[in-house]
Amino acid sequence: MRAVVITKHGDPSVLNVVEVDKPKPSSTEILVKVKATSLNRADLMQRMGFYPDPFPGAYDIPGLEFSGTVEACGADVKTWQPGDEVMGIVSGGAYAEYLVVPEMQAMSVPKNVALENAAAIPEVFITAWDALVCQANLQPGGWALVHAGASGVGTAAIQICKAIGAKIIVTCSAKKRDACLALGADLAIDYKTDDFVALCMRATNNAGVNAVLDVIGGEYLNRNVAALALKGTIVQVGLMGGGATSFNLGAMMPKRARLITTVLRPRPLEEKIAVTQRFISEMLPFFEIGKMRPVIDCRYDLAQIAEAHLYMESNANTGKIVIDVC
């Protein structure tokens, strides 16, 4: 089968499509013929050698999410049959024509979402929902602040907040504000020119936001605390702005606030299955009724994977960059 295998770390030019052995499913796994995958920041970090697959296989193949068709089932698989359309998260291996995944980690593709577009759902929607709802306990009527609002996670977070009846403020570049507002953001702040703390406090009548989803880190941390409501929660899911910063812990204590750091990729199988199954129950119905949808900026063929990485590095995309595999 064709796959993108990392044999050395570096810039996008190190990404090449090669022939590798087709994986075989265990008794509790399904073999999926991959229709499409999507890019995530973790893929760029893996390519550069900073974020290896925590559960490596025979080849170092990037790719954290997929959509495709069940090709074969392990002997003990009860949920799926060959021909079923599925999507899901994996710790790696989605830049390939085939992959194997535990049966309970796969999800049905929503009926009104095309198979080739479903690859833009699993990683970012589960990440945003897990951070805001499961960990920060965002409630209907509550306020969320989400940084990088036009990213894959950001565009998913906007839709999740609106679906559950919460309000959302996002930060983004000026040219992406209209896209965020069109998706349902209550306020879109230009992070280059505006003070997001002041605008968050104004929007919430000085109460602050109940949940912050941050992929930036660095100097944003102290400002996130300043924008936070009493008993609010900051969930750190990325560090695009750096992991080291001077932090005023004393500012959090009067607010009785929480700071949670989280990642999805290294979680053990049991946790990934649990979050997948809960997502199926609580979030997939919103896709079925059209309240949520994958947001796709552009598509590339698998052979154009280096160009796709360069495009993501330019930060030009609004929503997901999809890779058509088969």
C-alpha cells in the first residue's frame, strides 16, 4: 500500500509516498481502506522529530484521523461489517491507504456528511468537545474563550458551543473574523490589535469567561487568568506560543480557578474508547441534524503531502486541510 513514511526529520521535503506492507487487524480490530485524512499541528511536530507516535507501529506514518470503508474485521469484531463507512482518531498511521483501529474506536460517518469530508471531524471535534465540555464543564448559557478560532479546533469549538447553547468568544487574525462570526462566534477578536481580556470582560459584563480553550500558551496564560470568571477553567491543549512563561499563580487563587493541561494522542486505549463512545452519544446527533459540520479549507492528494504541510505552516487556512488518500 502507499503511505507517507518519515525516515528522517526535517522540513516538508522529507515527506515522500512509498510502498509499505499492508497492516493486518487483530481479533478486535478492523482494517479500514482510508478515503481521506486531515492535517493537524501534531503531524508537523512529528515530521520535525518533536512529537513521536506514542504507540509506534512498523513504520513511522503520521496522521491522527481518518475516514474510510471497513475492508475486513477481526474474528471478535461485533460492531462493524465490510463496507461500513467509518471515521475515527488514531495515534498515527492515517497518511496511508490502509490502517487498523480497535472496533470501539471507530465511529459511523454521519448520513449527511460525505465520506471524503468526514476525515475533518474526529480529531478537532473530539479535542474541542473534550476540553470545553468534559473537562471545563461548560454549560448552556456559559461563556467560552477559544484562541485560534479559525483553526480546525477553533471552528469545531464554535459549533460545539452553539450546539449546546453556550456563548463563545474567539481570537483570530483580522482576515478570518468574518468566517468565525459566520460559524456562530458571538465575538471575534483580532489578536494582533485588540486586548482580548478587556473585550471578554466587556462582553460578559465583567463576570469573565467560564472556560478557556488555549492552543497558544506562553504569555497568553496570565491573560487567560485575567479573563476568567470565578471558578473558571483553562484547558491547555497546545503550545504554539511556547511552553515556558512567568506565571502569577496568585491571580488564580482568588478566582478558585483551574488550569488543566491535556492531550488526546497519548491516552491509553481504554480512555480513547471511552471518549469516542461518549462523543458518539452526545455530539454525533448534531451532525445528523445539520447543527454541526466539518469545516474544510482545502484539499490535497496524498502525493502533495509536502505542499499541504507548507500550507499549514503558513497559517493561511480556516478550518481543516484534507488529504485525499484513495
